[in-house]
Amino acid sequence: MFIALALSIAVGVLDGLGIAMFLPLLQMVSEEGISNPDNLGYMAFLVDIYDAIGLGLNLAVVLATMVFFFALKGIGTYIKAVYNVQLLELFSRMLRIKTLKGLNSIDFKTFAVSDMGRIQNSMTGEVDRVVRAQVTYFGAMQQSVMVLVYAVFAFMTDYRFAIMVIIGGIAINLFYQFIYKQTKKASRELSYHYDVYEGKIIQHVKNFKYIKATGLLNYFGGRLHKTILDIQTSRVKIGMLSSFMSATREPILVLIVAVVIFVQTTYLGGALGTILLSLLFFYRALTSVTQLQNNWNQFLGVHGSVESIKEFFNHLNENREPNGKEKVGFVAQSLEVKNISFKYGNTAIIKDLSLCIKRYESMAFVGESGSGKTTLVNILAALLPVNDGEFLVDGKPINNIDKESYQQRIGYITQEPVVFDDSIYNNITLWAAENEENKKRFYQAIEKASLTEFLSELEFGKDTILGHSGINLSGGQRQRLSIARELYKDIDILIMDEATSALDSETERSIQENIEALQGQYTLLIVAHRLSTIRNVDQVVFMDKGKIIAKDSFKNLTKTLPKFKKMVALQEL
């Protein structure tokens, strides 16, 4: 940015030197002639330079000098513009990468309770507006430099005229301070309305099927419509304030210049030639002042986004997830939690719980809703940090381990399937190259997830595009797709959180057979309400109110735990 400012100074100086040559031209066609260097003020050094090198100040020399300076100015302007573009793109790239890295570094607990609308708006709309703020702020800085350069030239020509014009300019700026404050206020309001709008859009799109099926489109559309009107009101307010400044600035400045010229020539005996040269400089300065104030007001128009992004970064930094340095190549021995507790706010979800899961062991977690099953497996997946106690991976504290390397050893199948708006192949392989080895693994995963018949019925097969969240698939098809993805990956631990809840009985039985075939190949952690899926696991863990009530085989638990026996009976197993 300092380089860009230096280029602005260079362009301003070259422009000023070119403009300064207008005075000798004026004097050549006036009665004063050029015999009196005092008429040039401090700019007389130009005449001294020509005298020193033995060149007479004639029309050809003056015109050649003007062409030379303005040609250099054109080259400098081009270099400055190209450099500004590169600077802008660098800033934009760094800002987007910083927001992405910041979001990826926060802990899942914070993410789970965050405002999704604000996150999306911060990473898309707010970033764009902050980039625009950078353009306008930096533009204002560059125009400030240009104003300063032209003011120096004006002082060198006629300092009294320059002082009076500057005093008038300061008075105008004080008048516009009220406009600036109103613009900043409207900008903050606009940023807030954008956050609300993004949040409502996310809900509208995500739940579109339900909203449409239940005739609520107009109702939800009305909520969005109100937010759109709020955004429009704030934008119109900013636009009106900016338009007022643009419309009134130049007439007021011209009025001040006219008054100053009248006072200078009538009462202070100023030479008209030097006043005209000063006026040329001030005309250039006036253009820069106009651009400066336009840039500044536009900057204030998006200033709320700058504040919002700063707050967003602070939020991300305050909730950055601690991470260890030790990489995990594979999970060789066990996962163990010792006396762990976990809370959301003041609500205890897990209470003084201990459990050891050996490698290749299959373990199911059952219990009523809210018993802590999903929370426990989220802790085992290093998604949630414990408040008390220890979580050990192969005997090493999780906080000493690089969590990403550990999580790359995990397959996670959730109750709500994850489907990307891409082809079936890319959904399952996560954009792996289509070589023979990967395609072989792809079809093996398809078969294990009972998707072979479905795939064969599609016109485009594995290249079929699934649409937003797999909108064209049934719930069971989406679930089988997510199962196939995890079976494709190279993992040690497979977590299934209600993974077969959306499947029909026949498909569930088919996948269950395949899952049972995986026992001994993966460490299987299964959260299940449908007890038919866990009949053959090594251990069943029964949970209630954040604690482990019992842990045994399915058959033994049916005999020894009345609550579990009742659950089995209710599902007619």
C-alpha cells in the first residue's frame, strides 16, 4: 500500500509540473510576458532550470515540457492502476482464506450454537462488502495524497489564495460530518439486515419441501419480504445521503473559489496570472477532493460490514479449537474415556462417564432420546471437548493429538444424510480420480450399501447429478449413499448415528448383513433406536441421563436389564 501511495505522489507531481507550464503560456500571450519571474511565485524555479541549462523559454520548449510531463504521468497512472488491481485481488484472496481458515479452526460446540445466517453472510456478502470498503478507503487515501500534492503546488504559486481556499474546504468538510455519521449508522443497520436475510434464506431453502407441501410459502415469503424491505430502506438511505453530498459539493466549492478570487484581486492585489495557475491546481485538487469524499462516503456505506467482519474474526479467534501436534496414522489399540463430563451451558449432558472401546470391537449405544448417546459418540469423534475427565486415543490425550489426522481415520454416518450437489461418483469418492482402482472400490462400496440395482436404473449411472441435498432421492437412497461413502474411505472407526432409520425393512436387513460382515475390519460405534440393527454387536451400552447404566451383549442385557427388555418387547423382536 505504501508503494501504491508513492505511485500516487509521483503521478500528482508529474501532473502538477505539467500544469505549471500553463502559466508561461499564459504570460506569452499577455502583456506581462515572461520577463518577470516573480509572477510565477515559487514555481519560478522552472525558469531558473531552463536558464541554467541554456535553453530559452519559448513556445516549443514549453509545449515539449508539457507533453513530456503528461506522458510520464500517463505511464505512472497505468502502473498505479495495474498495481492497485493486484493489491485488491491480494487483499480479497487473503480475506477469503482467513475467513475459511477461521471457520475451520473453531470447535464444533461453538459452531453448533452459532447463527448460520451470520456465518454465511460473513463469508459471502460481508467479505464482498469489505473488499469494496478496501477499494473505497484506499481510494480515499490516494486522493488525499493527490489533494496534498496539488495544495503544495498551489501554495508555491500563491500561498494567500491557497490558504483561503483551504479554509473554505475545511468548513465544507465540517458541514458534511453529520452526513458521515448518518451514513455509518445506516451501514451498521444494513449489515444486520443482511445477517437476518441470509439466515432466513438458509431456512427457506433447506425446508422448501415442507413449506411448499404445507401451503406456507406465502407466510415464509412474507417474513423474507419484510427483511428485503429493511435492506432496501437502509440502502436507499445510504444512497440518498451519498447523492446529497455529490450534488452539493461542487457548487459550494466553486462558490468559495469565486469569493476567494474576488477578495484576492479586489482587496489583496493578487496577480491574475498566478491566481489562474493556482486555480488550475485547485481545479485538479477539487476533482480529487470530490473523488475523496465520494470514496469516503462509499466506504462509510459499507463500514458496518468492516465492523461485522472484525467481530466475526474475534468470535472465531475466541473459539479456536486447541489442537495437538502428534499425527495419527491409524488407531491401533483403543479409545477410552475416563470420568468425563460434558455440558451445554449449565445443562449437564454427560456425567462422570468411563468407557473403553478396543480395536475392531463393535459397540452399540441405546437409551431414550436425550440420554447422551449422540453426544458421547461426538466426543469419541473429537467433535466435542469434555469439560472434565480424559479422552485417550491409544493411551494418548486427545489434546496432544492432531485432531484432523485422527478424524481422517473415522467414517461418520448420520441420521440426516450428507449429499453434495454433484454426481454419484463424486459423492461417494469425494472427487477422487476416475482410475481403475478407485472405480473398483466405488462399485464395491455401492454393492455393500445395496445401491447396485438403483445405479443400474439410472440413465447416466454413476455420473447422475443428485441436486441440492439429493432432493431427487428418497430418504433411504440418501442414507445408503452416505453409507457407501464411508465404506469407500480408508478408515479404522465407523460411527453410525441412526444410520438405518430412513431405510425400509428389506434394505435395512441387506445393509445390516453387510455391516455385520464388517465386524472385525473396523471399530464399529452404533447409535440405534431400531434394535434389530444391533443384535449381533459385541457390546450394547445402555445409557440414561448421561450415564452408563449397563454394558453387556444384546442377549445378556435382555435378561438382566428390565428397561432394555421392555424396549425389545415394544419393537417386537
